Amino acid sequence: MEDLKNRRTALEARLKELDERMQTIDQELDSHNSKDWEDLATEREEDEVLEGMGLSAQAEIRMIKAALVRMEAGEYGDCVDCGDDITKERLDVLPYTPFCRVCAAKHG
């Protein structure tokens, strides 16, 4: 039970961190208004990187929120595919994973 509480706390902290990152990315994207062609080209390259970071953060946010829902339902740590337990070691690395190692390989 303590392990679950610690995992929930860690997931909620990561979610807060990602939300803050998304706000920073949005502010940075909104601030690019250069009219100089050279600056505009650089800003567009930076925007592509920021957008990629934003998409990655959004995906992780969705996975964390889904893990928190599974915690509330008492299903956290159970593979959503086969129902087997997800190992502690796997959850240590990917605390939001919905799959055991075997099913993750199938969904690859």
C-alpha cells in the first residue's frame, strides 16, 4: 500500500512538471514573431523542436492520467491486456505502463 502511495505521489509530481513544461512551450511558441527571414527560419526550426517536445509531453500526460485512473479503480499494476501482474522492476522504470513485459513486446 505504501508503494502505491509513493507511486501515486511520483506520478502526480511528474504530471505537474509536464503541465508546467507545456505552459512554457506554449508561451515560447506564442512569443515567436520575427519578421527577419533569417530569424524567422531559426524560429521555425525551434518551433518544430518545441512542438515535438509538446507532443511527447502530451502523450506522457495521457499515460500518467490513465495510470492514476487505474490506481483509483484498484487495477494499477495489472496488465490491461492479459491481467498478469506487472513486475515492480518494470513499474520502477515505467510507472505509468499499462502492460506487462510480454504484452508490451506484442504491442511494440
